[in-house]
Amino acid sequence: MGAARRRERRRFLLGFEPDSTPDAATIVPELRALPATATYDEDCRRCGRLAGFLREVRVAHPTYWCRPVPPFGETAARLVVVGLAPGMHGANASGRPFTGDHAGILLYETLHAYGFASGPVATARGDGLRLTGCRITNAVKCLPPGNKPLPSEVRACNPFLAADLRTVPEGGAVLALGRVAHEASLRALDLAASHAAFAHGARHPLPGRRALFDSYHCSRYNTNTRRLTPAMFRAVFDAVAAHLAAEAPAVAAA
């Protein structure tokens, strides 16, 4: 395939010239059309850049999920873990957050150690893995080019994250993996960015005896460079577990 043909194909798939910067209308053509009460939509294509990229990836990997990735776990879980976005050969392939990629190794191993997951390894949607008292989601539900969603795409997907966090009960916890997830969680909770600054290991009180916890993302880069070690991640989960235990609903005497 010649260079001109490749360029034309990429322009068709992305919806804009590959060497140009798309305007907001191209990136998010229906930004005002999504209601604040929106829930997960497998057919969402409102971010033109992401929809085009997924079409392109589906051509290269026809067996991959290549759609918005739904949350995984209990709907009203007391702990919701918020990641950044699906990985190319992980969640975008399997259709389940942090499943089949390097970032999921430390996450599921730790969730299992703290009683939130039935096993320490996530390989595929049909692997039988179950979450207890936990739900995993992403700030952006679609695979972004280079694993870097645009700010407009994070904002466009935020009503879906708001729906994910709306079911966290009193005394529950939100764990944000990385700064983008932290800021998206604040927006989803209708809180200003100035309400709480991101810092690894930080705990921020939320209304209803809830709390937002921060951790560096468990990405391959962060774990390989030791920016995030298993001990550091467990320390965050120690704090989350302590909060959930302290705020556990009272059980009526038999």
C-alpha cells in the first residue's frame, strides 16, 4: 500500500487528517448530548478520535473487544478502583479492566491478598474471576492512541465515571490510580480539582464518610522503575482496608 493510500485510509478511520490537530467538535462531536445520568454504553462513539482509532485497531486485531470497556465487579461495591483507560493488548483485547495486561498483575494480586478478588490472576473475561466488595472501572472507557487520552476525552467520558461512583455507599472508598484518574474522580463526584491534590498514599475525605485514596498507577513503567513497589501498593490498600473496617455498616444483633 502506497503512502497516499495509507494516509487516506488513516484519515477515513480517524475522521481527520493524521498530521493535523482535530478541533473539539471532531474529538467530541456530541459533548452536550450525553445526560449527567448516563451509564455504560457499549455503543458509545461520541469521541471521534477514539472511535476512529478503535476501528483501526479492530482491522489489525479482529478478535479484540475494541469497544468501550465496561466496569467489572459489584454494582454497589464499597470500593471502586479507578484506572486511566484500557490498554491496547489488555482490557481493549479482553473487554475487562486490567485483564490480560501488565498493570493487572499487581492490581489483581493485591486485590486477592485483601479479599476483594477470588484469585490473584486475571487472564480473560471467562476465567471465572470474581470480585467481592469491589468494582474496577476507568476514567476513559475506550483505548486511546499511545495510552494518552486527551483532556476533552476525559471530560466527555466523565458522566459514565460519575455513574460508576454514584453507587458507592456511605463509608465506601474510591481508589484513584494516577493523577488523571484522581482528577476525573473529583469531577465525577462534582468536586473542584482544588478540593484535593493528588499524592501517592494520600487519603481525602468525601461526603457521606467516604474517602478518596491515591496511588501511582500500577503500570509496567511504574513497577519496572520501582516508582511503585508492591510494598507501596499494599500500604495504600492497608489504608483503604482500615477505612472500610472503621466505616463498616453496623450489623443488627440476631
